[in-house]
Amino acid sequence: MKISLHLRLGLFLIFISGLFHTTLAQNKVISGLVLDVNNSEPMPGASVYWEGNVSTGVVSGLDGSFEIEAVDLPARLIISFIGYQTSVRLINPKDLERELKFFLSPEELSLDEIIIQETRPDEQVKNLETGVVRLPVAAIKNIPALFGEVDLLRSLQLLPGVQTAGEGTTGLFVRGGSADQNLVQVDGAPVYNPSHFFGFFSVFNPDALDQVDLYKGNMPASFGGRLSSLIDVSLKEGNREQIRGEGGIGTISSRLTLDGPLFNSNSTFSASARRTYADVFLQLSNDQDIRNNRLNFHDLSGKFTFYLNDKNKLTFSTYQGRDFLGLDEDFGLGWQNWVSSAQWNRNISDSFFFDLTAYHSSYNYFVEFDDPEAGFEWNNQLSESGVKGQWTKLRGENLQTYWGFQSQLYHFAPITVDPAGGSAVQGLSTNPKNGILNNLFAGMSYDFSPKLSAEAGLRWGLYNQIGPGVDYIYPEDDPSQERIVDSVSYERFESIKFYQGLEPRLAFRYLINAQISLKTAYNRNFQYLQIASNSSAGLPIDRWILAGRYVPPIRSDQVSLGLFHNFDENRWEFSVEGYYKDFRNIIDLKNGASVLFADNVETEILIGDGWAYGLEFLLRKNVGKTTGWLAYTWSRTWRQIDGVSLGQKYNPRYDRPHDVTLVLNHEFSPAWSAGLTFVYTTGQSVSFPVGLYEVDNQVVSLYSDFRNQDRFPNYHRMDASISWKNPNKGKKWRGSWNFSVYNLYGRKNPFAYEFTEITNGNINYDPETDGPVVSVEPGIVMTYLFTFLPSITYNFQF
């Protein structure tokens, strides 16, 4: 049969067209972005592949973008991400000409229930981490709060192994360590005082936060510088699609957060502000003395993100916060944090990554006293600057390695005392303190088998105290004799004292079955700065001390062992962890020591050892209408220092053997939810007077030679809250109300005791109105801060 010329030409064109189409598809790519449907934020690490051809798939980059070679179109493209619904889209040839956007929605389970842990359900059992907690911001916001102020550090106090100094403070004591042994950092930059209002609130605006990680056990070798814990806080990045906002109007402060695209979809911003208006309330008082007082704090934070391409991302973060307390224009106390960081994240390849961080953190604090005869202004400032680089390499499915460096420059400016005009106070300017700490670190994790995994790391710190500065010389090189015989001055960058230390880290996990695992870890840490303070809770004007000639760095060794069990299809988690921690070269103050005005502060402190041990139990429910946890910690903390408590072991004030916390959240409907917390702890360890004596007609308390042998009464408190929110997520403005009660049953927990004389059985005796003195006897006056304290907060999003 003959085929006409036209038919042959037509068949030839069809063949050429098909061939051209195939060649075009092979040489073209489909490009797109993977975004979260709720906030339009990029989703790095999403899997992208053609249906039926998983092996040739790709992974989205840091900015959520991807490129995948096209196949014969039309074809179905699959986008998947853990915890999100899989997206399937039919791709046509016309899609080659444009960038596609894929919006993934969280699984329905996540939308309807409160999730405490934003990880895979069996993460607790299968990972290598011990003593690590990731607390989602959503869970923090569900916890009843003091004055309605949702607070990060107060929420961490509800976890096992984390204790507080007492009522109304945010100072954290983790596994027997003091408050200065916690490294609190925001996007890689340390915060030296993470609290407002003398510790009543933390400096973190919850609306500005993205993630919070607490390390209290197995700390990776990439982190160091503190003994007891790392609180790693990440600020929220802006979304790439539109301007959004959220905030709240509360009983004591208000806050506002805005985020969205900056210049275009490849750059974003997130900015937050918070300010108290307690000083406004003071102005409404009828009492002139109260109106003259000033009391306020504020926070400002920002984060700017630039997606250079699918392999490189730049981020700039900053935080500034300030507190001021003024009493009748006679006394003023203030402090300020300012931290900034810049981060560069680069995907060198699908299995090779590089992260670089540079930061600067400064902390300023002052005291001013306006008095014609004894007026002065006391000032201090310290700062830390650093740079950190880390490479991470994935070597197959079973091996991950990382290595890097970190350099830190400490500058503790001179403490100055400037007398007011006509004041009898002597001026003062101490010598500055400076130090350089260089660290090298490396680590790896390896799966020997499906049951046995290990992680090992090593950190090497090289510390040098440098000039300018002055070292004082004492008889027999012993500063406890307090007699200076000479001094040595050092020029800028001249070496004064050198220390070095190796910090090994090792952890193992053995999987007994799919629901039960055993984990053990060992950590050594060095700390090259610490606080000398008379206060267990920590004060804004506490004296920070750098390691030097007479004050060596502190060292701690911690061993931990834990059993982790998930049951009822991972709805419940149970864990029990035991630990033992050993301290070397830890400091404490002499009796009657004064460190705020001392240039040679080494004469006011004593150096010794310590140890701590404990058991931590945690039962947690992650899924369902009712979620929360029950935690119990049994622990002991000891110190033994020559010159303190006659050289015998003693408890620091934050030793609290028993600690119980209960946290419950229940969702009645999409609109209504409620929260409840209960806390019970052993009273803090203190020293009560054993007698009284008179000096110059003044009654003075007499104390025993043994420190902290008494205790406050046991502390307990219950808080509750009810929240209503608009369940319609389609509205542009969404509001919610939160009503909370702090100390629901009005427990009078002691804040302080005063040992004094009580006249006529009246602690407020006034000789002008209460008649003649009939009796005078010693007594105890207890001060408590809060009983039943309701608050209301209006939160909003737009």
C-alpha cells in the first residue's frame, strides 16, 4: 500500500514533535517553593519527587525552593513533609514556564489538638539525647502566668531537674548548678541577665520566639562555656507572603509583633516590642511619694532574613531590653541588655553544610543615690563578642560528623563610683578585666545497629586572661590574707594567666524494643566566668568574675543514665533519669563579704568543691483533648569549701530535695480551653539567727558558724486559666481572651523573714499613737508577695 506524501510528512512531523517534546522535557526543570499554608514560611527539607519515581527526587533548600528535572508531561508531582499532609499536583508543559508554589497543611491531628512536642511521636525513645527538652512556644502560651504574662523561664521551671530560688523569681538552678551556670542565648548570642522586674519576668516576648531548646544533660561538643545547662532560644523568622501581626494587652504590659516580606519574597523581617505600664498606674495614686516612683521595662527585638538562593541564607538578629526602678527621685537602679548576631547558613551539597555566626552582647547596670551628703552613682558594664563556625557532613545513613571553632572576647569594664557634688563618698574606679577564649570542637554520631547508637565529641578550650589590667601580690600568694604587698600592671593584650581544658562528651542509646530505650551520657564542661553574690536568686548588680591568677575556671563532670518508654501508640511518654555531677573550683563568699566596691575581689571569696545528684521522673501526654505532664525530682546539692561552715559540707540555698509539678491543658472545643498547674517543693535552705546581741544600742542577729542549716516552709501553689479564641481562621482579625489566677487558693509562701524586736505585740508599733512601751520581745516577721492574684489578657492576630 502506498502512503501519500502528505501522510508521510504528517507522520514525520508527529515523530519530530514527540522527539522534540521529550528532549525539551529532559533539558527543562520544574522549579517551585514549598511553604506552610498557615504562615507562608519556607519549609526546608521537604521531599519532592515524581509519582512512582522516588529515587530521583530532590529536597527543598533553606528558602523552601527546589528544582527537579522534568519527565514526560503531564505527570503527577509529590510533595511530602513529616507532620504535614502530602500534596499531589498534576504538572503540565505550561508549568515549565513559571515558578510553582506548594502550600502544605499540617495533618488534621495537629490542627485539632494541643501538641506539646513538635517532633516525631517516638522521638524520645529513638534519639540519642538525654536531659534535652524542646518546648514549643504554643505549649508555653497555654500555661497560666503571673499577671497574665506568658513567660519562658517560668515555664522551664515546671520541668524535672529545673528549680527556682523562690517566689517571684526566674533564676534557674539546673541539676545542682547555680544561676550563672546556665548559658542563655538568642540566635547564638549570650544574654547575661535574662530577667525583668528583679526576676519576676524573663526578657523573652513569647510572640517573637520560634523554638526553645533546653540542654541539661548531654550537651553537644559544639556548645560550651557553662556547666549546667544551655537554653537555646531562636527568634521567629518572617513569612514571605504578606504582613502579619500578633500581640496582646495584659494586666501589666502590652506587646506587638509584626512580620512579613521585607523587600521582596526573598527577604523577610520580624519585629517585636513589649512595654510595661506599671509606671502609668503609679501616677494615678493619691500618694505623692508613690507618684514620684518609676518602675518600667521594655523589650525590642528584630530578625531579618535574606534568601540569597536555595543554598545560602543570611540572618541578622538583635534584642534590646531595659529596666529602671526609681524611688521618690532619691534612689535609682537600672540595667540593660543589648545583643546582636549575624548568621550565614550554606548548603554546600545535599550532605555537607556550613554555619557561621558572629555576635556581640553587652550588659550595663547602674545604681544612683541622690543625697546631699552621701550621693553617688555606681556603674558597671561587661560585654562578650565572638564568632563560631561549624561544618556538618552526613556520611551515609549511619554516620554524621561535625567540627568547628569558636572564639570569644570578654571585656569587663572598670566599676566606677562617681560621688555627687558635696558628697562624702570617695570616688572609685577598679581595674578592667579581659579574657580571650578559643575553642576547637569535633563530634560524630553513629548507628552501630538498629538497636545501638553512640555520639562522641571533644571540645578543647584555651583561655587567656589578658591586659590591660593589674594583679595584686599577697603574702605566700594567698589572697585570703587580704594584705597587698605589691602589684603588677599589664599592657593591652599582654598575657596575665593561661588555662586550658579538654571537654569530652559521650552518649549511648540502646533500643530494647520499639517503645523502650536505655540511654547514658558523660559530659565534662569548663566555665571561665562566674558570679560572686550574697543572693541565691541573683540580683541585677551581681558581680561577674573572670578566671585569673587567683580564681581558676570551674570544672564539672556529669554522668547520667535514663530509661525512656512510650506507650499507647506514643500518646504517652515516661522517662526516669538519674545523674551525678561533680564540681571543682567553685566559689562562695566569706561571711560578711562585700564585692560590689572591691577592686581585689579575690580577697572576698573562697574556693572549693561541690557535688549534686538526683532522680527525675516525667510522665507526659502529648496527644488528645487533655495534654500535659507530671514531674517529680528528688535531688541533693552540696558544697565543701575551707572557711565556710567550718570546712564541713553544706547545702546552697537552692538545695530543694523534693520537687513536684503538674501541668494540665484541656481543649473543650475549638473556642474554649483551660490550663492548670500545681507546684510543690521543699523550702529553700537558709541560715536563721541563733541569738541576738546589742552593739551601740542596736540589736544585731547572731548566726551560727554552720551555713544554711535551716529551711523555709515547703512551697506550694496552684494556678489556673481559661482561654477563649475565635475558631474562625478565615477572619483577618482573630482575637482571644485569657483569664488566669495565680495562687488559686491563696497560699502565703514566704519571700523573706525579718528577725526583729516586737513592741507591745505589734510589729507596726508607733510610739506617737500606740501609747507607752509595755513589752519588748524578739519576733519574726514574714514577708510574702502574692496570694490570690487574678489577671486578664486580650491577645490578637491579624
